[in-house]
Amino acid sequence: MNNSKDYLDQLENEAIYILRETAAQFEKPALLFSGGKDSIVLVHLALKAFRPGKFPFPLVHIDTGHNFPEAIAFRDYLANKIGEKLIVGSVEDSIKKYNLKETAGRFPSRNSLQTYTLLDVIQENEFDACIGGARRDEEKARAKERIFSVRDDFGQWDPKLQRPELWDILNGKTQQGHNVRVFPISNWTELDVWNYIQKYDIELPNLYFSHERECIVHQDKLVATSQFIQPLETDTVVVEKVRYRTVGDMTCTAAVPSEAATIQDIIEDIIQTRISERGQTRLDDQLSEAAMEDRKKQGYF
């Protein structure tokens, strides 16, 4: 018997249990869906958990306006293919509504601004739980989360006030105005996700596989040229075969040099690397070791 398959079955069963508990314990949950690999796996798990019935929640995307077009196209394609409702919140609208200022610098990130949009979408739709695709190896602050992670009236997270979750007992009770983030794959790693994708031959955007792209070399990272970032005369510009480990904003997500054209190639790449997904590709997380935790305390995913 294949132990790796047994392990994936255990992770899958746990995630399906969490999704079903979320549907049972909350009145209006939502599944955060960006068109990235982790949220695509969540959709696959939800199909297993609830088909042949409809999802007991809509898909929700907080669109920064700086997304890769390929990820947006795949988001719309998959939502249409499975016939589930997709709600899109616009960060661009939040910027105008609240007169927000974007991060200064050559490679600006709108990640912190997503909080305003997310909290508005939660309030407008009266969601009491939002399901996200955070993993245990993704970033240090993620390890402080619980599966049911409570946010206060202002959408803020306090890592010191997390509930114990013993014997897989999940407590979904909340006070008036509070909200919960749910993380069904919080015990997964990046490698687990890719092994699961391979096991079920899950369809993905082509961004994850090797392709040629024009990039600016910035602090040993490759940032794709786009409508948001044009090369300067002083830039070193290269055309290389690259792939993406994560598909965040085009303005702050670096590509990885790679010849990996298949899922097995990617799995072998991940096994050999010693740098985390975010550490290798996210420019905005380089600002501080506590960058993610600070955003989460303010209401980020």
C-alpha cells in the first residue's frame, strides 16, 4: 500500500470534514477563491464534500486589479464550469471609496488594501465565515492560526486569543459581529498540494508551468513586465523560461526560473528547493518578518 496516498487520503478526509462542519455550524459561509492552486484545491475538496448538491456557500474573490490575466480567466472558467456563484470584490472600488493610498515604490503591493474590500464584502453579504486556503508552511504567522480562527467586530485577529481545538472538535460559536476564517488545508504543505493535484489530475492555470516571459531582474528576483510595470533604461531585462509558485499580484510576485513542464517536474523542483514559496516569490513579504502577521491583525485573510 502506498503510504503517501494514505497520507493524502487523511489530509483530504480532514479537509472535507472541516468543510462540512463549516456548512453545519455557520449560517452564511463563503469560500475565498482567487484562481490560484490552493483555492483550486479547496474547490475540488468542496466538490467532493457536497456534490451532487450545490455548494452551501458562494465563491468570493477579492480582486486587487493587479492580478495575472491568466488567473482571472481561470477563476471565471472554473466558476462557470462547476455552476457555482462567484462574488467579486474590487480593491479599486475600495481605493476610491476610502481614498486609500497604495504602497509606494517601484513594485507596489495592494495586499494590505484587500482588507478593506474583504470586510466590506463580508458586511454586505452578511458572511459569518470565510474559508481560505492557508497552509502550515506558507508563512510563520499561519502557524498561530486555528482551523476556526475568530475575528472581532473590526475584522481583526489576536493570535493570543485563539481557541483550543482538541480531538478535532471545532467550535463555531461567535459573538454578535464576530467573524471566523476557516482553514481546511492548514495541515498541508506546498508539496502536499502538488501531490494532491497530481493524484486527481486537477486543472490549473498555465502560469504554474514553465513558459517564456520577459522579466526585470530585481534584487536577484524576476518580476514580469506588464501594464503595471514597464522596464526603465537602467533595468536588466531578460526573457527566460519561468514558472510561478504562487499567483499573487503581478506587481509584487516574482517568477522562478524553471524548465518544469509537468506536475511531476514541479514536485521534483519543490523537493529540491530549500526556500519557502513566499520567501522566493513575494516581494511585499520581504519588508518585514512580521509583514503577514501585521496584515492579519488588521483583518487580512
